[in-house]
Amino acid sequence: MVAEKPPDVQQLLTSLSDSAADRSLRQHHVDREKLGLFNVRAFSFLIMWYFFGGCTLFLNKYILANLRGDPTLLGAMQMVMTTFLGFVQMYLPMGMYTPVSREGKPPHFWRNMILVGAMRFSTVVLGLVALKFVSVSFTETIKSSAPLFTVFISRIFIGELTGMFTFLSLIPVVLGLALCSLYDLSFNIQGFMAAMATNLIECTQNVYSKHLISGEKYRYTPAELQFYTSIASIVVQIPACYFMMDLDKVHRNLDITLLFSLLLNGVFFHFQSITAYVLMDYISPVTHSVANTVKRAFLIWLSVFLFGNPVTLLSGLGTVFVTIGVLLYTKAKEHDQHLLEVREKYKNENIDSEMLQ
């Protein structure tokens, strides 16, 4: 008579299979992050992120300055458009990501979506508060510290270690953007606190989003993050719009040109956001923050050519610092990664030798 398998054997085999799959997926993400922006797809999404970010920024300026649009209405329209387009992209990925097939929602799905959505909304509102009290250049100077914030937040949330050489290479990047935007500074304690809070929340949002997109067991797609967090943001934004929007001004200024500009701006904003989410799956949060810093410096110089903004010695010097810092960051990251691999190899060899004794 053949003995039957104990009932827990199949469960054990399934558990081992899941563990192997988790390890394989983890290794896949590690290998992809090693390539970073040298990955062709990652670099392509970086270019698209820069392009749509520039389109959004300059159309923002056109709507607010030339068409006299309401900033609260502008933010609300961005969220509405990115919610609609995010829903479409969940079913039409457009080659941006690989759809994930699973049964039901991941654990704590709505908690995560509401949390990220609230952070997205908070950065928009606090950003508007900051601009009310201080200049754009002052806000950009505060945001130049984002890579340093991201290093510490990544360590807390996802356990990512940043090597000493990589950390030191961030200093010229941070200093460079600060110099690029170091003109017409107007200090105000309310504006300073709002700008600093915006910076901290935005860094936390990016790291947490990276954790959700690159999860080992339950991976969120960029379109899911875009759609569901936008819904959560809209829910929070509705009462804020009631108190912050100047309805008389909106009614007076709203015409076909403004409406078309708001819709087009929402499209640009959506693709800026989703390309940023897609890029997160290819690079680490710190690299993403450095890329965002370079984007800001790039947009500062683009505004010089498009709007004739004055060029200062500090702007030129800051650009040199940012460029040198990015090159140093690339080499430092390779060096620290090599040191980590050597340590891991040495550690494994020691373990093997101890087992043979």
C-alpha cells in the first residue's frame, strides 16, 4: 500500500516555489537598477519625463500669467485629466509597462493609494502656499536639497544603503541647483516652512511609490498608482477647491482658449507623472532625485532661452557644478556598487569555508 503524501507537502512546495520566484524578481530589479540610465528604455523615459515636465511648466506659466487662470482650478484640472487618462492606461499600457495579472487587490491597497494620493495633493497645496509668500527661485533653492533628503528617507523606508562616495557626490549636485536658482531670494518664514514641507513630502512620496512599484510580491503598475492616487487626491481636493477657488474670477476668465489650454496642460501633466512612475522601476530613488535635480537646472536654462530671463554668473557656475556632480555621482555609484559586490563575495567565501571545516 502506497502511503499518501502528508497534506502539508504541497503547501511546502508551493511556498518554496513562491520564494524562488520572489528571489528571481528581486534579482531582476537589482540587475535593472545596476544598469540605471544606461538602460535604453530607462533613458527614453527620462527624456520623455523632461519633455512633458517642460511642457507642463511653461504651459502653467502661460495659463497663469497670460490667460489669468486660477491656480486652484489649474491643479484640479490636472488631477481630473490624470485620473481619466490613468484609467485608460490601465487597459492600454501604450508600451510603458507590463500589465500585472493577479486576483483581487494587493494587501492594504486603498490605504497605500490614499496615503500617496494625500501626499500628491499636499505637495500641490503647499507648493501654492510657498509661491504665495516667496519667489520661485527661493522654492527651487529649497528643493535642491531633495537628493540628500531622499538618501535618509530611502534608508528608513526601503533599507537602501548609500555608499560614502555616492553621498559625497550629491553635494555638488545640490550646491549647483542652489546656485542656479540663487537670485531674487525673498525669505519668509511661512514660505520657507511650506517649501521645506513640500520638499520633504515629495521625497517621501517618491520613495514610497518606488517601494510599491518595485514590490517583491505585490507590484503596483504605474497606471494603477496614477489612477487610484489621483482619485484619492481629488476627494481631498474637492473641499479645498471650495475654499480656495475664486469662482467669480474663474467665471470671468473662462473661455475656449483657457479651457483648451487647461485640457492640454492636464494631458502633459499626466504623461509627466506616469513617465516619472515608469522611470522609478528602473532606477533607485536617489538616482531619480538626482535626475529630477538635473531636470530643474535644465528647465531654468530653458526658461532663459524662451523667456529671456537674465543669466547670472551664479547660474553658469551652478550649471557647471550640477554637470560635474552628475558625472561624479555616476562614477561613485559604480565604485560603491563594486565595493558592495566585493564585500558580498568575501562574506560568502567565508561562510563556505566555515561550512567545510
